[in-house]
Amino acid sequence: MARAGLNKEKIIEFAARKANEIGISNIRLRGLATELGVQPASLYSHVKNFDELKIGIMNYGWKQLEHNMIQDIAGFSGYDAVRAMCRSFYNYAVQNPGIFEVMLWYNKYVSDENNNATDDMFDVLYRIFKSVNISKENAEHIIRTFRSFLQGFVMLVNNHSFGNPVSIEKSFEISVEILIAGMKTFEDKKKNEF
């Protein structure tokens, strides 16, 4: 029998915190059940298997990031909003390394649940890109480029792979500026139709 008050969302939130503490690869469903004070069968009545738990953590992370990013870019516009978006992503991913590790494999096109995890964030990104006259088609490619950079950069930071004593923060800022400079070459001087 499932413990009163225990539900899938609470399990996922608890597992997400544990992933940040010990890494996703060190989490076991039986261990979660023990820490939550329930029998494994109670846990399995909410989360069928480890893959379902990881999908839950992945979507939980993207929803949190979406919330943070929308708050962090409020008051900014144009390329300043792009800079704020990059900083928000970086900060969230560095502060939540276990959740971020699971988020790496996100594909919004796999399911409605995945797509819904980032709907608002993509709407905001498209509005920002439209404001600087970037076409929707080019916006798709540029979003992919920024995601690749951000995820790769954070993976290196989280795994302590930058051994050079040069400032990581300065490298991040320069990298974002390089991407923005490239983005500017895709501005369409005609009215942009989204």
C-alpha cells in the first residue's frame, strides 16, 4: 500500500535533490524507497521503473529552468535578453548538476509531456528572436546552436574539465558574445513573420 501523501511528484522532487547530491548513476529505486520510509512496492505504485523516474527528473528540471529563465530575462529585451537567458541556463545547470545530467537527453518532440515542459520558454525565445528580426526557421537553428554550446560548456564545468587557470566566467561571457555576433548576421532587415 502506498504511503498517504506520497505521490509521483514528491518522489521525483526527492530523487532530483538526491541526484544533485550523489549523481543520478548512484540512485537506486530501493534506496529511494528506504529514504522515503516506504516499501519498494509503494514506490513502484507511483514510478514504474528507473527510466520513468529519469524522465520525470528531466521534465522537472526543464520546468524549473523554464521558470527561472523567464524570471531572469524579465525586463531585458533583444540581445540583452539572450545574454540573460544564457546566464540563467548556466547558473541553473551548474547549481543542479545531477538534474542537469538527466536533462541532457531531453527531446521535446518525444512526447506531449516533454513538449509541455518547455512550451513557455520557447515562446519567450521566439519572441526575443522575432524582436531582433531573426526568422523562425533561423531561430530553430540558432536555438540548437545555443543549446549545444550551453550544455557542452556546463558539462565541462560540472566535470571540472577546464584545467587552465583562465577565468571560466570570462570564457563563458566571451563565448556568448561570439554566438550573439554570429546570430546578428542572420537578422533579416525586412519585417519578420513568425
